[in-house]
Amino acid sequence: MNKVFAYAVALLVIVGLTIAALVFTGVLSGPGQKSRSGIIAGAPQIGGPFELVNHKGETVTDKDFQGKMMLVFFGYTFCPDVCPTEMQTFVQTLDLLGEDADQVTPVFITVDPERDSVDVVREFVAAFHPAIVGLTGTPEQITQVKKQYRAYGQKANSEDKEYYLVDHTSFTYLMGRDGSLSTVFSYGTTAEEMAKVIREQL
Amino acid sequence: MNFVKMIAVSALAGVAMMSSLHTPAFAAGETSQLTAEDAWARSRPASAKVGGAYVTLINNGKTDDRLIGAQSPVADRTELHTVEMQDGMMKMMEVKDGIPVPAGQTVALRPGGLHVMFMGLKETMEEGKTFPLTLTFEHAGDKQVTVQVRAAGAMKNMPHGSMNQGGSMNHGGSLNQDGTMGGGTMPHMGTDKGHMGQGEMQKQHSN
Ligand SMILES: [Cu+2]
């Protein structure tokens, strides 16, 4: 009898999970979804003016980055898995570019300004490559830059004040020398691919 | 969201009931058939309050097992986490029902997916250091491993390539030779890479 009951529960569970999955995908289809289909070449709606604070504590704007290409990734330093992986891809891309690496500024923008202070961001980027610029700011400044890049960053469990996790956009944006969008790379794009696309625009 | 939570909780309860019914009588000699190898972590800055570790779990036994918890003196809290990608968004989350290690299979925790997550680091995870980690399995019980701290951007589970991988690196296509994640710019992405953790489970050569 117990067994029958358990199977009944299991059946309900499966139904429940399916509904949950549907609700989940429905609720969470964030702004990133639109850009799934491919490289959005020169789409005017991504990028634009921002004012942030770099890992040296200096206030910087989008204008300070113009003249060079910019490789932009949104993440947070409390992320020990995906974000270091993407930073490592940046390092490998720079290595592959060799002398041309100075034509592109790799940029890490935090989506977690509350915990990612200038000092924390500095230590984080320094562990990877001296060329990587880490950017943080006030929550308002970060909200603004996320909007400009149509990037997403949302606390997943904000009730955990100290160790909350943050869901965030996984794309890497390549911006042209004029600050307009050139290419969107999906997470998992190899350094070889990034270097190739950057080289085409040297 | 509360609705989702409720379903998730009841789902877990249901799954727990199911598995308790199906737990086979456990042969005493089999506990040693499960091994945890090559535990490593990425170094973290001194200010870092969290860190992650990776390990390869090999189940040579005939009983399915499950990693249900982890503990380490380096952190206040140790959890089992995974990373999932949904519509271009990266979500790191706790795997509350543990990580299955089916009989005869190898499960590799590695960057971009399953990991042991340390919250509230009490020591700096500095490159070259080692620290102990206790893994708790449903059947095999506790296994202690020594975690090697490697470079901040280290990618590979096995840096020397000396262990018999049996070509497993090709499964799921998530790791290239240089250790970077596979994939391409979006137009080339024909396959749905929704689950970053895919390809983590590999069939082992039967022995
Ligand atoms: Cu984690």
C-alpha cells in the first residue's frame, strides 16, 4: 500500500515539476532572450554612455574607452565558477592577440555593486591580467550601465544578506572603437574565436 | 515565486520518499568502490569570501551513490552548487538533492557546472596551498580529500594529463584541449547549450 502511495506522490511530483519548469521559464525569460539568435552587428541599442568607477578608484565614462575596442563582461566577484572562467578566456584572448592586444580593453563590470567595492574588484581583476579593467559604481550607476547594455543582474536569494547569489547575463560584448556594438559572444565562446573576430577589426 | 518554491519542496519530499523505497540492501564491501580524486580549487584574492572546488568522483561499485554534502575547515558553509544557463542568463544555484554518482560511472565536477562552494572563507585560498575537504556520500559515507589550490583562472581537472581519461574530455564537448570552454559565436551555436553541466557524466570502462 505504501508503495502505491509513493508512486502516486511521485506522479504528482513530476506533474508539479513540469508546471514549476514552465512557470520558471516564463517568469525568468529576461531581457537577454532577444539577443539569443546570433551576432547583433552594429545594433544601436546596445552600449552608450555610462559613468562608473574603475578598480583604481577613478571615475570613468564610456568616452575614456573610445579609440580602442572594448571586450565587456558583466559578472560579480562572489562568483567562483563562471566569472573566473570568462576572465581566463579574456587572458587567453589577449595572449593570442599578442602585440595587437593593446587595441582592445578587456572590461569586467560588476552586477553586484554592494559587495564589489573598488578594492574587491581590484583584487579580482589583478588575479587575471594587468590589462583587465574592473568597473563598479553606485547601484544607480550599475543599473544605468546594465540598461545601456541590456544586461541582466538580479539577486537570486536576497534574503541571504551575506552570501546571496546573483543571476547575470552571460554574454561578452565586443564594442568598436567608437563605442558601438560590434559582436555579442555567447558564454563558452573560445579565446580563438574572440581573437579571430577582434583581428578582423584591427 | 512562492508557488514555485512550494512545488520544489514537495518535489524534493516526493523524490526522497521514492529513493528511500528503492534503496537496495547495501553490501558492506562496496563502500571502498567509490573514490574521489584530483580535488582542486582556483586561488582567490585575500578579500574573497567565497570560493569553489572541483573533484572527480568515480563509482566502481554496483550501487548508485550520491554526493549529499561537503565540509571543510576553510569555510563557514560548504554547499554543492551547479550553474545553469537560461536564455543567455547564468544562474548559479545549490543542488539541494545532491549529485548522483551512478554505479560504474565517473562524475567530474569542473568549471562551468557542478562545484563545491565555500561561503565565508576563513583562510585565503592561495595558489600552491592545500586544504582538507570532507565529501559525504549517501552510501559510501565520508571521504576526505586534499584540495590543491591552482591559478585563479585554472581550467583543467588534470593538469598533467597523466590519468587515464579514456577520451572523456570529448564527451559533451565542453572542454577544448587548451581547457577553454567549447562553443562559438552565436551563429555557430546550433546545439542547445542550456545546461552548462552537460557532459559531466561519463561512462567508465568496465573493469
Ligand atoms: Cu557556487
